[in-house]
Amino acid sequence: MLQAPRLHKLEVATKNLYIHKMDLENAVVESRPELNQIISDFSAPMTSDKLFKLSDFKGKNLVLYFYPKDNTPGCTTEGLRFRDLYPDFQQANTEIFGISRDSLRSHEGFKAKLELPFELISDPDETVCALFDVIKVKNMYGKQVRGVDRCTFAIDGNGRLVKEWRGVKVPGHVDEVLEFMKAID
């Protein structure tokens, strides 16, 4: 009786490797959006049991602000200022969304505590953070850690990135964003 050659497993493994290689060759690698470029549609979970989808806001200006962590002093101050100026952003046809790596549960508590009238997007797997290239290595208490760099992005009603602020300092920032959004409306 003849035995089947043991190459069968190797052939299967080679085929799987080939398929994986093909997938990598066909993959589209997106770089961070450049100014005046249309941002690729994306979706992410947000507070109020909703799903954020960029394409759902066609015709609306958007402010996406990335912040390091719920319930920290700078992030609280920034959130409160966006809250206080929210009616003015609405008059400029602008929706606001805060984004961090915190969980939806943390976001819900933070949103309720600050009485934020806008939604917070949860990005624990850093998908949206990677799209906008906001993850940076920071020094905290002498240790290097990966974290969200405080950044804000303005997107017009056509889904085009029209302004970005990177390495944001909180004092005066939200007022500057509002003035910019008023000018593009």
C-alpha cells in the first residue's frame, strides 16, 4: 500500500501564504489626510448607543477633537469650553465630536458629568487615531508612553480636511477653532 506524500501539508501552507501575500499586495494603505483632501469614510462607536459614520454628516461642518483621557484636567477644561461654545458652533453649521481611546462606559460618565451636548467617539483600538496620525510617544514621569496627542481637525460639508491643529494647548484653542468654523460657513 502506498502512502500519500507528506507534501500535502506543505502545499496547503504554501497556498495560505500565497493568499496572505496576495491580500497584502492588494491592500490599500491609507496615509493621514492632507489639507484640502477628502477624508475616507470611516465609522466608530460613540456615546448614546450610536455609530459615528463620517458620510452621515454630508453638508455639515465637523470638528473632531482628539484628547488624551477622560476626567483629566486639560481634557475636562477643553470639553467644557466646547460645551459652552456649542450653540455658537451650531450657528456655524458645525457638529463637534470628541475622540479618545477611552471606553464607551468612560465616555458616557464623562459626558454626563460635564453635561456635554455633543457625542464622544470611543477608539480603544486606535483605528481613528491612526487615520489622523495622533498617537505619539510622550514622556510621563520619566517613562516613555504612547498616547494621544491633543489635536483638532476641521472638516467641511464635503468631507474635506480644511484645517488641523496639532500639539494643541488648551487655553484659547476652542475660541480659535470657533472663529475658523465661522469663517468657512
